Amino acid sequence: MPDAADSRKRPVFVLHEHRKPRPHFDLRLEEGGALRSWAVPRGLPDDNTHDRLAVAVPDHDLEHATYTDEDKDIADSGWWELVDRTPRRFVFVLHGQSGARRYALIDTGRDWLLHLTKEQPST
């Protein structure tokens, strides 16, 4: 098991649940000193046959990873690891409060698709 110093070096992720202006989720991945962010209107996919729209939104400061207010809660958080990356897709594992799940973000040229991969990490 990694020690606390190891875990502090891992890039964070947070899944914010918004209630306004419309209910949606924001997936935020720490990269390059900021939180890269995608609005995911229907939340993370829960099976590999139903991809979800993910719209890139402006990056946020790292401090935003713990931010909540009356209209925004943290639905999940933890750290993430990159599995594979190409110019149009990257595969990553979210290590969240309820375990690890592997996803792919796929750039369609207009927006992104968030896909739960068939191959999942063993727990």
C-alpha cells in the first residue's frame, strides 16, 4: 500500500454535482497544475454500452477540487492515473471513494464522449 507521501503526488480528480442552472456533473482531472474540466450532463456512464456526452469547459484552479456551495456538492473524489493517450483519446482510471473505474474520453472534433471501458481494474 502506498504511503501518504505517495498519495499526495498523485493527480486528483473530482466529480462535482451541480443543481443549477440545470442538474449536471463536472468531471475535473488535475493536469499541468490545473483542473481540466468537462460538463457531463447525465453523469458518468455506468455501463460500457451507453457513452455520455462530455463538453470541455474552462480549466479551474486546483483549489476548486474541494469547493462546494449551496448549488454544488462533491459526488466523488480521489486520484486518477493515465493508462493510454493519443491525440484524440485518453484512457484513465478514476480511484474514487467507491473503488476504481476505467474510462476513455474521446474527442469527436466537436465535443467529447465519456466511455466506461469493458476492461476494468481488478479490485
